[in-house]
Amino acid sequence: MCIRIRVVDVCPRPVAWDPDEQAVIIRRGTHPPTALTETHLILRDLDAPPGPVLLCHCGEPIPLPPLLAGLELTEVPVVTIRAVAHGA
């Protein structure tokens, strides 16, 4: 099942993954660049391939809701996550 992006009125966070719906859920009113960044990070966690558009894990482009239309992935900052040992 391909990943979808939905904009909803009620969501516990500005952007969240809903495994039951296989969808990235964006709370209406979320700042569009923030929504795009968070969506990109969720897709990356789901092993979606990188590309010039948001891609499903199968490689197909994910249709964007109007909230994200017109934004480019080049506007998404690169985030590097580093593991840190605790209790050493």
C-alpha cells in the first residue's frame, strides 16, 4: 500500500505517522515548510528513497496536498543524527 499525505483538523502533533492509514497526517494550520521538513523526515525513517520529490517506499511520487504544493525539497534542511553513548 502506498503512503499518502493527509491534512486533518485534529492531530496530536503538527505532523505524525498513522500506521493504520499508511499516511503522514498534517494538522491544518501547520507552517508549510515545517510540515514539509517533518514529512520528509518521516518518509526517510520509513526507508523511502531520496529524490527531487517526496517518494513512497515503493519509489512512486506521493501526491502533495495543497498545503505543500509549490515547496521544493531543496528547502528542507539536511538533518544529521548522531548516536551518543550514555553513562560512560
